[in-house]
Amino acid sequence: MMSQEQNDLITRVGPAAPCGKLMRAYWQPAALVDELEGDRPIRPVRLLGEDFVLFKDEQGRYGLIDRDCPHRGADLAFGRLEGGGLRCAFHGWLFDVEGKCLETPAEPAGSPLCANIKQRAFPVVAKGGILWAYLGAGEPPAFPEIDCFTAPDTHVFAFKGLFECNWLQALEVGIDPAHASFLHRFFEDEDTSHAYGKQFRGVSAGSEMPMTKVLREYDRPIINVEHTEYGLRLIALRQIDDERTHVRVTNQLFPHGFVIPMSTEMTITQWHVPVDDENCYWYAIFTSYTQPVDKVKMREQRLELYELPDYTSRKNKRNDYGFDPHEQATSTYTGMGADINVHDQWAVESMGKIQDRTREHLGQSDKAIIQYRRLLRQEIAKAEAGQRPLLALDAAAARGIQGPATMDGIGPSRGWETYWMEVDVKRRRGAPWAAPVPAEIAAKVPHLTAAE
Ligand code: FES
Ligand SMILES: [Fe+2]
């Protein structure tokens, strides 16, 4: 259990909050690249408790500037894209992507007013199908060379969705290996050949066993947590019998991401990005190590649940997430349908806007969450002291962060420690794009990587 003060420290992300300062040391997903396509590439963006407007000017440059017009505060998200920037619809003041005021057309000709006006503006880059913004001071960090940023555009697909709760409880479901055996339990296994684009619906690598069966029947995983240069590695073990053990390797990517296997061919890199203290977007990049991603299908699958323009879920607390007591009695653990995103959404939103951690009771299965919170507090203190927190890297250091390895498979009960690395290395070596084997892993399975 923690005090209210401790809970506030690790959840609140406004500009004056210590954790807000930490978050501002990193690039943050601000929108999908898709959102700034189309006839009118202007989107309001609320990020870390602040309001901005994101736009693409006539030359294709991205800008993120404060949303309230510096003249008399009207909303720039209703502005006009013209004249080399974004023009306020109230009196026509015009701003470029750097926040420079270019025109104040109602002022007398030759007025110098413009020269003294500067709207706050932030750098924006497109990477992996996401537009990233840097809200911090000084030089932004470099992007690590992890798979989702290394794979070609054909092999990645990005999407997002809104959770109406604080970012931390949303992240914590991603570093909780035990919940999948309960929250995502299906009483019967589906035909695994229809698993494309869905999590936990295929077979575990090295077996014919559907993941749904593994999760359902082996519900007390042993969880190992290791500290890495990018955050944490979680290894969840489910012993099937004396010979065979199910191994699932996932990662916490500091500060608010995780990297997990989706299927034998794809991983999910997902960030829980604070809109403000009480809402967050998950942004995910799906990365394929085999065929190009079927983006049309992936998008269609996800648009069944999420509604544009704000990527809000059709199933939510206003309609009890589609809860059906008969289904709960006969086919799923939650009674909320087959889409596991809905299960996770219910779990994290039902805790309340900001989970009251003064009332929680953690167990052994919450091990990774406990370690993560410790790490978070440590890095908040670093940011407070003006030091670079974990994974806020310069270009040379960022090049050394590769992978990270993920896998879900059934291997030997004796020797699982290297088995999972072998599975990951083989997948990388068979990939049609250069998926680097992280140095730390290469050193541990030299018989597979010696040829490199
Ligand atoms: S309020 Fe924007 S131009 Fe006047
Ligand atoms: Fe989940």
C-alpha cells in the first residue's frame, strides 16, 4: 500500500508535476500519421495535460503549437491552413510550424506587432506510422534502434485507442503476466488459423497448443523480472509437465511502453500516453518479422471497436462494455466478447480515473509492477535533479538499444533459459529485413550468432 502523496507522485503528469517533468524528457506520440492525411490536416491534441494544435502546412511540414491563439485566446484548431501556416479564424493572425507570427491582418499596415509574438512550438517527427512530439527543454533524445523503428514501412502498422483512465494503471496491465489467464480466458479454443492480427489466439511457438489453452490451464505463472538498459524484461513460466514449459518473454520499455509478442510472426510495441491525469491513449506499432503487415485487415479489425475521429471505444462504461451474463457463464471470463482490448479497457477503467493505490494489496504475481514503480520513482528523482533519466539517450547510446527480444513458446523445462533466446534469434535471422540480434542476447547464444 502507498500513501496518497506517493500515488500522486507516480501518476500526475502536468507541467509542474515531477512525473510530468520525467515524461517531458522523451518523445511522445501525439497522433497517428494517418490522422494528418486528408483535406484538412489539422488536429487538436491534448498531451500531458496541455492543449495543442497539430497541423501539416502546405509544404508538408508538421507543427505542434499551443492551441489558444496568442491574440485573444480563440481556438486555433478551427483555423485555416493557408499562407504558409495556420491562420486563426477570429482575426486572421497567421502562425508557421515554428510558432512564428507571420501576419496580423487587422492591424494597420506596417504594424510591428507580429515581430513580438511567438506561439510556443514543439518539434514533431514521423516514425513508425506515429507523429512524435517533444515537449521538453533542450535537445530531444534520439530514438532507440528497436525493431518497430528499424523495420521497413511495409512491415509495421500503427493504431491507437482511448482509455478513460490514468496512464499508469493502463501500463500496469501490460506488465502483469498473470492477468491473461483470467481476464482473457476463453472456455473453448477457437480454430487458431483465424488468429491473424489478434493477440493470444494463435498457437505457442514450438507446439500445436493454442495460447488460449495454455493460459486457461496453467494459471500460476512463475514471473522473473530482470533490469535491462531499456527498462525491464519479464519472463513468465508456466510448467506444462516435467519436460515442457511455456515461456513468455515481454518487456517494459521505459517510461511508459512495453514490447510483447502478438504471435509467432509479430510483436506489439505499445505506449500508454497521458492525455492528462485522467485519460490516456494507447499507441501501438505492430511489427512483422515475416510477411508485410496486412494493414487494411489490421485497420478494419480495429475499426470494429474504435470510432473516429477520436479513436474512442464503442464498448465503454456507458454501455457496460457489452457485458452479457450468459456469455460470462458459458464462454468467456468477463462476458464482454472476444476482443481482449475490451477486457483490458474494462479492467483499467473500472479502477476509477486514477486508481486509489492507498487501498490496494499486491501479491507475488504483481512483482513486475512493484519493480516498475520503484524504477519510476528512481527516474522521477533523476529528472528532478536535472539528470538524464533511463532511455533518454544521445544518438550514440541510442544505437546500442536493439530488439528487444520477445517470444511466446513451449520449450524444455530444463534449458528454457537459452531456449527463448534461440527462438528470438532464429526469427530475427529469418526476417526479410535486417532485424539486429541485441548484443546481450548474441553473447549468450554464440552458437547461433557466431556466423555474424
Ligand atoms: S483571437 Fe486569434 S486572431 Fe484574434
Ligand atoms: Fe490484457
